[in-house]
Amino acid sequence: MLKKIFTIILALTTLVANAQEIDLISVSGKVLTDTKEPVSDAQIMVNDSVVSVSDASGTFSFRIHPASFYIRAVKDGYESERISVMNPTRAITDLLITMMRSNELNEVVVTASPHIETASKAIWYPSKQDQQYSTNGYQLVDNMNIPDIVSSNHNQSINVMSGQSVQCLINGIEAQPDEVATLSAKDIVRIEFQRTPGGKYVGKGGVMNFITRQYDYGGNVYVSADQGFAYQYGDYLGFANYKKGALTLSVTGSFKWNREHNLSSSNNIYNLNSGIMTQAISPINALLSSRNTYGRFKISHAKNNHSLNVSVELAANNAPTDSTSSLASYNGILEQQSISSRHSSSNALSPKLDVDYTLYINGNQYLNITGSASYGRNRYSGMFSETGFDDIVTESKEHNQSYTGGLAYYYYLKNNGALGVNINHTSKIYSDKYWGNYDSQQKLNTGYTSALIQWQQTLSPLNLFYYVSAGYSYTNTDINGKRDNYWNPVIYYGGNYAINHNQSISLNGNYLHTIFSPEYKNDLVLPSSFFQATVGNPDLGVLKSFQNYLTYNATFNKFRMSVSYDFMVYLDNITNKYYIKDNILYKTLINDGNFYSNRIIFSASYGLFNNSLRLSGHSIAEFFHLKGDEYDCKHNGIRGSLSLAYYTRGWSFKATYTTPYKTFSMSDPAYFKNKCQYGAVITWNHNNLQIEAGAENFANKYRSNSRYFDYGSWNMNTVDRFSSKGRNIYASVTYTLPYGKKTDSPDASYQSTINNAILKPF
């Protein structure tokens, strides 16, 4: 029913748009400087309304009713002539608009629309106010109040409202989280966002390109400290770079620590072979502490026709303490009370080398070659003890290697089309050794290769962009000599239609196969208590995914809105299975049935009092169905959030609220009930200094969430209380020191995740 409604809405929108275009004539031309150089990204204005944007060659096109009009171009740092066109009766081609460079190059003055929808991308121009109250790219995107985008400075992430991640670029070069976190907001001239990314970024939720000012030489020093008090944590980041000519050197250092107290209580019913056993668990104490250290050196060389980036990284992740103590009461076939304790620790170290080379050939060909190599060393130690039972000890260590390579080649045609190929390969080697109550060794090799051919094209007269990418993926595993191979088709497709420069409709779709979790691709059996064990599954296969994501975006003066429909199905869904054998509850991963997801997402934002007061909110209605041999269950629910922000005289205040909601996880599987979340932040900005103080969920030390499900052999009912999601009072200080005349944006990034295939019992 939902799909029929959206099909009708889309059809009606298309009919209305087509009806409006019956009497239109085409206008095309170029924007050039007085020295005949093309001017890209200039806003083409007809009677003071934006109708188009010039591309890299200065070319523009649009359609208009046959009536007299005047036309000009607008771009920061340029002045344009104004051309009058009297009573046109047929198509106009080769219209030339001349622009001259202005002396005001260091000031961003937006004289046209701050938000433009085009066929291939949306273009957003930040205001002075947006930049004044932002220190970096994440804060700037958040302060711009874009309804279909979620940007988090604390998490260093940007996602579309459906939850898919957005790939960030800086001046067309791939950027990792800390590059955006150390990118000065005052240097960002505009943001380009592709809702339907083609090329090497197919499958992403979007591609966001930060365009910055260009200078001659120089660098940037960035220092930030984020300290939590109620929930204890620290996040410290330092970065410095220097650029001269085509060469850029940068150094990044990061240290994070935290101490969490997460308590779980539960009431469980187990259907064992000997009969029913009930278990009531009351938490006594819990502590999780972790320390993550990261360092990175990067050298870049970039000219007009090529760029080379080489980086060396070192990540060290340690969790010296992960312990819980609980009082357990048993009834049924076992009548007793006991105290159970779980203690574990882990540490990991990984150096990594990354290389990225891009070459532009003859102005119409693009070649990108990437490669990386990393080595990881992991160690895990765990012990479970319970009164009246033998201790369970698990020790393990691992050495792993990872190698990746990618090749992307695209040939751009004169019809605004591009034909290309993407080839990617990832190879991982894990060597694990287990000892304690269970001794074992395993060697796991995994490989993933994909080859895709893609066609993409922009149809400027129709304000339409589309792409199709198809090919095959090959997945192979080898565990202790047992080999499995999977050949699977892969397809991505999508398009974006700009109804006008304030409204657009976009569609992204895919059919692909995901890689399973490597830690379960084995035949190990690891006990986790006197009646529980975790089991590997060497026959675990891939999961097939089919998804379509349809979005309508619109801007009406200060009001912005986004409406989306997200349909997804997982075939051969990967989920947990629990079963009883010899009075032991075993947990493993299996492929079972299909998971169907339908979601309707609505987002809106509005600005008041010259945009000093900004309101935003979103709601998500979700309809899930997991249907398989093991489980057959449904979930329908709705959730929402509200945000209010006020800016005045260097100070800003922001408050957020998320409603309580119930949801469902198809991988556990389990139902989850989440309580509301709320927070308030006060920020003071002065030149390059920002001081922020905030409080989240300040009424409760712990945030309680419940999860429950009946697995047949186990009826689970658990309440988790998280200190990390409860009361949080924090303060952060950020300082940026630019020096010289810097040529490019700061180039700091880090990815401190370390490969790990160790199967852990708890």
C-alpha cells in the first residue's frame, strides 16, 4: 500500500512538472572572464532568481517561458555584466556572460540563493553567521540546519537521515573524520552535496564536498580537548600542517580514554533438556575502561592534473579492564544463589600504510589508484567465575594482515556522460591461538573482489542526472584448509531530478552481497558460563541486500523539508540462533529467512528572526518483518526528535530532545525499548577560540534501555543501564591557529579501527 501511494505521488509530480514545461524554450551559454577563462559554479540569475549553475567549463543551460528577461551571473570574488533578452521566440544558444574579478576576494558575500538544487548536486552557501558559530566542518553542517543531514561533531560523522554514511571530500580529495574535524569553518566557501553519488562512491548515502579558499602557502595548527565529568572520558586531538607549492606535510595525534559503568539486570527463563530453569540477575558493580592512542604522518603532492597522498599510521587500542559482578538467583531444576563475575582485558596494535594517486588525463579522463597494507596484533584475556562452579578461562592472541587495492577509471564524453570501471580487492589473513579451558589454533584467510562497469550522465535540459553500475563480486574464505567461494552479482542505480532550483527528487537503489563477520567463520566452541557457550559457524554464508531509497527535498524561503521512503530486504538474513543440547545453551550465527524493512522519514527546519532562532525536527515511521524458519516476528513504530538553536553576539544556545521509542534488531534478534534523550549546549566563540559546555540526560545518572525476546530455548528480559548514555556534563575547548598564507584546507584524518577475528565468549 505504501509503495502504491509513493508511486502515485511521484507520477503526479512528474505530470505536473511536464505540463509546466510544454511552452518553455531552451537557453544555454557560457560564463567567461574578461580574459576568456571559464568560470565554474557561478549562479545564473534570471530576473534575480537562480535558474542554473555553470559547470567546470563555464557552461550553463535552463528552460524558461518565452518572455523578456535579463540575465547575470553571481560568484564570490567576481562582478558580472547584465544582459537583457527581449521577447525570445525560439531556443537561445551560445549566450556569453562576462565576469571580471573583484578586489574583494577574502570576503564571502552571498548575494543569491544560499541553497540551490541542480541535477547532479545540491549547492549550499554558508552565511557569515553559520561560520561565526562554527569551528570546523561538522559544526558548520550542523549549524546550517539542513533537514536531511545529521552531523555530529562529538562522533565525527555525517549521515543522511536514513542512517547511511556520507563520504566527505575537501576540494575533491577524500577526507577522513579528523580532516573534517580540523577544517576551519571560516575557510569553507560552499558545500556541494551529491544525493545520488556515482563513480567510485556508489552505495554511499551521499558525497559531501567542502570547497575552501585557496591561498599561496602556509599552514594550520589545531588543538582541541573534550572532557566529560559525570560520565568520565577525555578526547584530545592535535594537528599541524604546512604547505608550500604542491607539497603538503601534516601530523596528527590523538588520545582518548573513558571509564564506563554499565549495569544489566535480567529475568531469564531457560528450557533446558532436564526442565525449566529461571535466572534473576541483579548487578553489583561494573567497570569498562579503555585507552586509544593514534599517530599519523601524511605527505601530499597535488597539481592541476594529479594528486598523490601517502600516509603512515600507528593505532594502539587498549581495554585494560572490562569487569562485571552480579548476584544470580536460580529456580526450577537448579535452586541456589551465587555471585558471578566476568573479567576481561584486551589490547591491540596496528601500523598501516595508505597510498592514493589520482591522475586527470587530457581533461576528460580520470584515473584513481589506491592501496593500503596493515599489520595487527591483538591479545584477549577473559575469565568467568561463579560460586559453586569451575572458573572458565579464555586466552587468545592474534596476528593479522590486511591488503587492499582499488582502481577507478572514467572517460567523460561530450554529452555530459561518463563510462567507467571500478575494481577493488581486499585480502585479510588471521592467525589465532586459543588456550585456557579450550585449546585451539586456526588460520583464516578472507578475500573480497568486485568489478563494476558504470555509466552516468547529466541531462541538463531535463535537469536530470542518473547512473547505473553493475558487475560481479567474488568472496572467498579458507579456514584451516576448508575453502568456500561465492560469486554474486552487484548492481547500483539511481538518479536525481531537479524540479527547479528549490526542489528535487532523488532515488538510490542497490542489490549486493555483504561480507560476514570473520570471527564466526570457524568451528570453535567457547564456554561462557556453566550452562552457556558460543559456537562458530564455518558454513556461514553471505547476506544479500536489496534497497530503494526515494527522497523529495524542498526549500521555501526559510522553511526546508525532506520526505523519504526507504524500502530494504535482506535475503538469507544473518542472525543469532540459540539452541539447547545436553543442558547447554549454545549461541551461533546462521543464515535464516528474510528481513523486510519499510520506513517513512520526514524532516523539516525553519529559521526565525533573521535566522538567529532555528528550529528543526524529524520523525521516522518504521515497519519491520523478520520471516524465517527460526523466527517470524513484526514491529511497527514511530520516533521523533526536536532541536532549537539561538545565536547572538558570539554566544549560542542549543537544546535537543529525542522521544522514547521501541525498535527491533534483526541480527540479535530482539526488541528494544529506549527512553527519551535530551541535552543543552552553551557555546562562546571568539575569533579562533571556541569554548563549549553542555549537559545531556542530566536528570538520571544512567540511561535505562530494555531488550526482550523469546528464542524458544531462552526467554530473555533484560534492562541495561548505561553511564555513557546517561548524565553527561562536559566542557570542550578548541583553538585554531592559521599562519602564513595557506594553500589548502587542513589535512588531518585517522581511522583507528584495528582488524580482529578473535571469537570472544563474552
